[in-house]
Amino acid sequence: MSVVLDFPFSVCVWISAAVAIIYTLLGGLYSVAYTDIVQLILLFISLVSLLLATQLIGTTSPNPLCQIRCIKIIIHVQQLSVSSRL
């Protein structure tokens, strides 16, 4: 918020705290519980997306040594699955 609105950071913290307190006071525990449920759903969607992305890409690390290690592990697992079929 401080970047977009060009407010000082401390003012943004106070504004965010005021919005959270007013939201909780007006909606009560019911609204807070629904907010937690929405956050949990978004967290699981993000986790599944990350897992799918790492399966498709192979790794999330920019380190080339880690990428080579992941490729070696994938090749080894594929060799094991081929040899177990024979």
C-alpha cells in the first residue's frame, strides 16, 4: 500500500490495522471464520499449483547444480521403473 498510494509505511500499517479491526467488529467471529476459510482454500490452490509446476519444470531452484541433480534423480527413477518391468 505504501508503494501504490505513496504513504509512509507506518501510516499504511495503521490503516491496515484499522480496516481489520473494523471488519472484525462489524462482522464478528463469523466473518473472521469465513475469511480464514477463503485463505485456506487459496493456500491449498497455491500449494497444488506449486507442486504441479515443480513436476512439470523439475525444480524451482535457479541453481544449475540442483537442476542437474534433479535430472539425475529423474533418470535414475525412470531406469528403475524400466528395469522392474523386465
